[in-house]
Amino acid sequence: MNRIYNFGAGPAVLPLPVLEEASRGILEIGGSGMSILEVSHRGKVYETIHRDAGQRLLSALSLSADDHVPLFMGGGASLQFAMLPMNFLTPEKTASYVNTGEWAKKAIQDAQQFGKVNVVASSQDSNFSYVPSSARPAPGSAYFHITTNNTIEGTEWPGVPETGGVPLVADMSSDILARAIDYSRFDLIYAGAQKNAGPAGVTLVIARKSFLAGAEENLPPMLSYKAQAKGNSLYNTPPVFAVYVVDLVLKWVEEQGGVGAMEEKNRRKAGVVYEALDRHTDTYEPTVTQKQDRSLMNVTFRLRDTAREEAFLAGAKTRGMEGLKGHRSVGGIRASLYNALPQEACTALATYLDEFAAGKAA
Ligand SMILES: *Cc1c(COP(=O)(O)O)cnc(C)c1O
């Protein structure tokens, strides 16, 4: 099998040992005589996986089951854009948001259907090229929503903002498990799994129990955090296979040394790519203006001569590097360096960046 270096933004590269284990699970799981695709979601085999995945998720983020509840939801991170305000925002209440990119914008638009939205800071007028990280929520807000990593624009919050007691909510779709930040500062975290935590089809939600206690009651159970927590994410058939693979990814993260070790590796990986870009500023133009806001996960840049971008991508492909095309809304180049992408891929990309800049790799 010839595995390419997959720099795609999502669905994205998964660790090879996880894929190998999952392929065995597709044939037979846990001595059941059945595939993971065939077992009942109420049976013992899946129940164990489901519970294990939740426990591993909390432990990876250094959170305790006494205070936090993990949920496995359908509908992608995009459903959370609506579900969050549906559960915590009413016409009389205000929620504070920071507009740091295309995904944040969608979260804001959905929230506006349910209550007042105060966009306390935005970097839209400079093409989202930085993170307004001194932003604070308006006092009394129902919650403060941030997007910790802006997958399309290549920026990342450099730290966790102070909120003055306002509950903190984050879309962590593209950086959960990649950085050893203080996850306990967040009252609700959500993340589509397909960037850094598993396959498409499941969304991770981690909520502080005391925050959940204030959620709306009168909602259809599929859209109610309280009902989902009460049913242990088994109100309906959960995305069994996706949760299984998330569990395998979480085991793999543990074997790598946990989230702290992942961050160290990710810093080395992103380091070699950004250093190569910075060596050749006459060829490459980074799209993020503040170095402290540069994403560890999604490195975005343009060629000064945009007419050469197609040639750049074609040359990368002949060297076994794919998925480097920027998001269709912004263009340019984007290299996504999620947890499962090996160091060698980043070294190969850095070498290519050097050679292309020197005119040796047309
Ligand atoms: C990919 C992504 C989304 C959308 O995720 P879906 O699971 O496709 O709905 C939302 N937010 C961020 C930050 C993302 O990277």
C-alpha cells in the first residue's frame, strides 16, 4: 500500500495503526462473531466502546467525569452552531461571539435566529488575518463563543480568554487534542471529529454539568443537550462506527504520550513548514499577519505569483503530497498538519518549499 502525505483539511489523515485496527473491527469486533458495522448499539460490545470513548475523551482533556459530560452527536459541528443557541439563548438573552472566520460567521448567523448576538470583536475587515484575542464578552452574556482554530484562515487563539464569569464555549473542530490548553476553562466544547479526532459522522461535545443545568428544557430530545446527556448519547442509534474509530484515535493519542506530547510534535511539525515559508518571503506570502496567531494545524499562504499556484500543487502531487489546495472561499495554499500527519510529511513539504522557491522544482 502506498500512502501519500495527506495535507487535506478534513476529512483528514488518520493514524495508520488506527486504520489497521479499524479494518480488523470491520470484519469482527470483540469476539462477537460480527462486524462493528453489524452489532447492536444496545449490545455489550458497543456499550463498552461507547463508554470507553467517553472516558478517554475526558481523560485526554484532563477533565473529570464528576464535572463534565461527553456527548457523541450527529449533524457535524454545523448542527452545534444552531443547537448551542437553541439550548442557551432566548430572545431576552444576549450571547457574545468573536468573528474570526467563515465558521465563526456561520455560528453567529445561526445564533441570531434564537436571541441577541453581540459580536464583540471581528477580524473580518482584514480578511481574518489575525485573532482579536483581547476580546472579552459583554457582561451578563449567556455565553461567550470563540473558534479556537480557524481552519480556513489558518489562525489560532494564542491562549484562553478571560471571560469575567461568562460561560466560555468553543468550536474546537480543528484543534481539539492538538494542544495542551486548559480545557477545564471551557463550559462547552464541540468538535466535528473528522479533522483531528476520527472519521466524519460524529461530533464531540464536552459540557460542564453545571452549565448544562441551565439549558432549555422544552426541546425535541435530539436537539436537547439535557436529553442527550440523560440518554448517554444513546437516545437514538449513535454513529457506531465513527465513535469506535474515535475511541481508537484516543487510544493512539494516549500511546503517543497524550495531548501534551501531541502539542510538542505539532510544534516541531508546524515549525519546519513556517520556517521554510519565512526563508522565502519573496516566493510565499503567509496570510496570517501576527506570528502568535499562526495555526499549528492549518498553515495558509499564497504564492506571490498566484499564476504559479497550479504548478506548485501539481509539483507537490508528483512528490506524493496531496490536499494542499486552499479552501474554495479563500484560495491559495493550505497545509493541514493534524495530529496524525507524520513529521516526515512536514519535512518533505519544507524541502519542496525550498526547492520550488529556488526554481528547482517547477
Ligand atoms: C470543519 C469545521 C466545521 C464544520 O464541520 P462539519 O462537521 O462539517 O459541520 C466547523 N467549524 C470548524 C472550526 C471547522 O473546522
